Amino acid sequence: MSPPPDPDPLSLTAPHVSTPDQESLPQAGWLGWLITRIARLFAVGILVAMAVLVMEVFLRYVFNSPTIWAHETTTFLSAITFIFGGLYCVARNSHIRVVLVYDLVSPRLRRILDVLISIACLCASLFFAWASWLMVKKALFRPDGNFFLETSGSAWNSPAPALLKLFLLLVLIAMSLQFLILTFNYMRRPKAPQGYDDV
């Protein structure tokens, strides 16, 4: 388990040498370290979702007594895991990217591209966070302004839709902050990002 980075959000004291067990990108700072630790909780959520599905199959086909909550629960657990997965990929620098041009340029130009890419991703994350807020307002408040969680409308009628939209908003805010930290650290750090150093 790697030690936690410096509490400074723009800390440059993270390890300079990439190691196989290093989970977060050094430039991601304290937030990247925190995100990779929280990810373990969502990994457990996938196991819980699987267990609920197995239980539902057993109850339905062995006892002919299906539940009214299993489907929505597994859908919710899977959805929040996939949403968090985007933030996790940002913290680890493991998102899909096309590196045809990136790999051809010098390390100095790569740093410039890293800054520009982080700024573009920050702008996109802020835009989607704003769009998500518009959904959250409708999911959490009635037209007259009273608080009310949007429900699924099923037999169980859980508030999963409202909670899912709220979680998406929180993740997009965290993602925007992560891209902001990456932007500053790419501008200040004299080293190319993890996994793209010249050998």
C-alpha cells in the first residue's frame, strides 16, 4: 500500500518513479489518492450486486417467491460503480486515449499537451456538472420548491433515480476538481506523466 501523498492539493512531493503497485497518478495529488482508496468500496458494491442477483434467482426459481427490490438494487449498485469508474480512471490516468500524436512529440510538448487536455477536460466536466444540476433540481424538488425525491414508480418505488442523479453530480464536481489539480500540477511539474516517460 503506497503512503498517502502530501496534504497540499497541488503537492509535487508524490513519487517521481512509477511503480507497478502505484495506484494513483502522482500529479493527481491528495484527491487522486483518496479516489483510489474509495474505489475499494465500489468494488465491494459489485460483489453485493452479484450476491443479490444470485439470491433473487434462488428465491424466484426454488421458492417461487421473488423480491420486489432486487432488480432496482442491483441496477443502482452497478450504476454508481460505473459512474465512479470515470473518476477512478481520471485519478489513475487509465482512461482511453488516442496517443498517435502524443507519442511522437518531445516530453516538453507532451507536458503542454497534458495541460491543454486537462483544461479541455475540466471545461467538459464543468459543463456536464451544470447539466447534471439541472436534472438534480427536478429530481429533488417539486415545481413549487418543496423537497421530494424522485422515485422509480415500480412496486418498490425506491428513490434510486434521485440518488443516482445526485451521485452523478457529486462525481462530476469531484472530477472537475481533479482536472483542476492535474492542470496545475502538469504546469508546475518538470516530469512527464506516469506511463509516458521516454525510456
